[in-house]
Amino acid sequence: MGKKIAKEVSIAIADAVAQCKVDVISAYPITPQTHIVEHLAELVNNGELDAEYIPVESEHAAMSACIGASAAGARTFTSTASQGLLLMYENLFIASALRLPIVMVIANRSISAPISIWNDHSDVMTIRDSGWIQTFAENGQEAVDLIYHAYKVAEKTLLPVAVNIDGFTLSHVIEPIELLDQDLVDKYIPPLRMKYKLDPKKPVSIGAIGIPEIYTEAKKAQDEALKASYKIIINAWRQFEKISGRKYQSVETYEMEDAEVALIIMGSLAETAMNAVDYLRRKGKKVGLVRFRLWRPFPLRDFIKSIGKVKALGVVDRAVSHCSTGGPVGIEVRSALYQSNKRPKVVNFIAGLSGRDVTKEDFIELFEKTYEALSKRLKVSYEIYGVKE
């Protein structure tokens, strides 16, 4: 393993991408991900990374270039956020349907309007059904580790992987981060050998038209591939633990052994929520925390197991699903519970939009509101928390 060095998270992510020996980087600058691809451009320019760097005219073009490069057998990378992700939208579905192992970092950021450069999960939640494998980091070390994991998984499953980091909250902070030694990276991520690729010597068709007689079957095959990726994802984390000593799971828990009430969350706010759990535990409250590391494929069995015997769940979403029954994660959680024999009460909170602070005291209040669900029938299934009267 390598040494721990204090680095800006975006720079450390770029260094990890370089260690994975990417062949093609295609990107367009957008806050707050720009530092990642800027540093990769420096590494290529300085001769420290042997890769093609393609400065394109838009995020749509960035993903188009990644699709072409990946289809030709190159290891590819891009990064984006917010409006940039939306501009890529069409091509995201193409990348996954063509089974291309592209890796992308999304520095999660609010979607306009009103214009906002700050963090929430409204961008990534628009692509939850795009066919990409999707993971979430809580801190800088996890962000770096998930890069290594992404390439391992993408090239084993032949599916694209999106690594989500909270914009600014993670992307622009400096943390002690340990990069793997290069020999361990080389062992963990072997050279890319794609069985089917664009090659003039062995012509194949990629992206042919799907007439009604085969389109459904193609979508079914894609869905089965994404479901099957779960075992590969878990196995890749187990292999990573062996070489790094750092353990990751699809659903991670905190103080859930005897919890009666729990919050569910993703991303960097989880560490603040843990402080609230510690405080309430000292007060005698049996509370806990459930965190999704893996968002797609949705880890149904792991989630059901993680909640134990809780009586009430508070789902903390960081995106609005307008005029629905809750936020995107809340809707998913209720659907998952419907498929199990567990029936805890569920209340959904929308919090932290556009980077608004969610403090330890706020999380304590969210726990208290979740406790209230045990004693009374809630009039609404969710609330947008933190609205100033």
C-alpha cells in the first residue's frame, strides 16, 4: 500500500485514474468537477500519463468520444456534473446498452433553475434508470478507492460505472489520502481485453437498429447483465480489501445492531449523521444509520437485511421528485419494503438541497421526527426539510 498524503480530493481522483492507465480522457469543464480533468490534462501534457486527451466542445461530445474510444477497445474516462450530465443524457443510455466499460466521476451538483453550483443529488437521480452501475462516496479516501473499483467492475461486467462524489463537500477539500502502490493497481486492474470491439481487421456491427421484434429482448438482456453485475461488484470489493485493508459493502450500517429507529442516507452527509447517532445513543435512544454505497444495481437483499428490526425509517433524500410520494431514494425504499415481510413506518425527508447545511442538530431533529411516526399517523409521506418560513 502507499503512503497517506494530504491532497485535494479532485487531484487524488485524477491520480488514481492515471494509475489505472487510461488510454483516452474526454471531458468538458464544468464546476465542480473541472479540477479532476484539469489535473489529468497536466499529467498528459507533462508526459506522466501516456493517454489521448480530447478537449471537446460539450459534454455531449465528451461522452460521444468516450463511446467511440471504448468501442475501439480503449480504457476511457470522463467527469461531469449537473447541466453537463444532462447534456450527456442521450449518450448515457447508448453507452450502457452497447455494454461499454466507461468510467465517469459525477461531482454531484444541483440542477438549475434557479442557478446553483452547489451540491445535492438532483443530477445523478435523473440517470438512475440509464443502465449504469452507480456508487457513492462518503469521503475522499472512498472516492479514490471507488475509482480503482470502478475500472475493475466496468471491465469485468462490460458496463459503464458512475462514481458519485458530493460537489465541493468532497471535490474541493483536502484530506489525507492513500493511493495504492502502482504494482497493486496493475495486479488489481489487468490490461483491458475486449472480446468485441471496432477493428478494421475483424469488422463487427455496434449500435445496429433494433426493430420491434428484437428490441424487447435486447433490453431484457441488458437488464439481466446489470442484475448479474451485483456479484462482480461485491467480489471486486472483497479483492480490494485484500490488497488495501479497506472494506466496502453495498449497504453499510452504523449502530444498527439494536436500532429501533434509523435514517437512510447516501454521500458525504452520512458522517455528520453519525455524530447525531452518537449523541442520541448517549441519551439512551436506540438509533442507527443505513448508508447506500451501491445505488445501481439496487442491493435489495442487503438493504432488507441491514434494517434489522427497526420500527421506523427516515429516508433523507437530496433530490426532489416533484408531486410524487417522496424523493427518489424514499420511493425506492418503500418499493423494496413492499417486496419483503418487514413493515417499518417510513417517513421521507428532502434535505440539503443546493448545498444547504444539514447539521448534527438537524439530524437529531430528523431522528425525532422519525420517532413521531411511531406514535401518530402522518398526514404526508414526505416533507422538504429546512424551508425557511
